[in-house]
Amino acid sequence: MGYEYPADSLTSGKLFTFKNKHANEFNFVEQQLVRENDGVYLLMESYSLNEKTSSDKFRITANGIEHLEAYLYRQPDSLSDVFVKDKAEILESINTDDGKKYSGSLTRMRIVSGNYLGNMTSRQTFLREDKMIF
């Protein structure tokens, strides 16, 4: 089940709060639509009460959404209180469409940093009426 929010209401930014009832933790997602000379972009920051987890930039186009940039934050070791920002290499960013109610994007990315190597898949889903689903 998702939460629907009109995408055009994100121009001043919006903070979404999610509670994991099993772990009793809160996660937050800040989203903002930004208009620049060459287009419209969605900026997204994700974090918990204790740490920032990711930053993303998407371009909104007539054909859908394109994942342009992705950064992940991590602690280099268990003793560190400093977070390292790793840029992800976007391997694939495709638009998805179920032909009925939903459209969105699917991104596959790779993160290589020091001794850390990881692959990740990210999915964004939108109602066709231009409301975002979280």
C-alpha cells in the first residue's frame, strides 16, 4: 500500500515520514521539484534518525523519469562517526508502465568505493494522474 501525493505540490518540498513498526524505527524522505533552464528535476534525500542514507536526482520528461545521479552514505568502519558519500554508477534507468494505472522508473546501479562493492536496484512508482506513490 502506498501514499499518494500530487507531484506538482512538491515545488516547495515535502518531508515524508515512515515508521517501521517491526524495528520501531523512523525513516524520512525529503522530495522537491526544481525547475531549471533545461528542465524539471526531482531531488530526493533519504535518512533515518541517526544517519543520512541516500541522495538522488531525477529528470522529469514527457516520456517519464530518468535517474541522473545517486549517492549513498556509509560509515567507513564501525568505530567511525563520520559518513562517506559514495557516488553510484547508473547502469540502467528505464521507464516502467503497467499499461493501466501506474508508471515510473527502475534504476540499476553499482557502487564501488575502497573495499566496498555493491549493486542496487531502485524503483519509483507514479499514478498516471501525476501523483507519486511511496
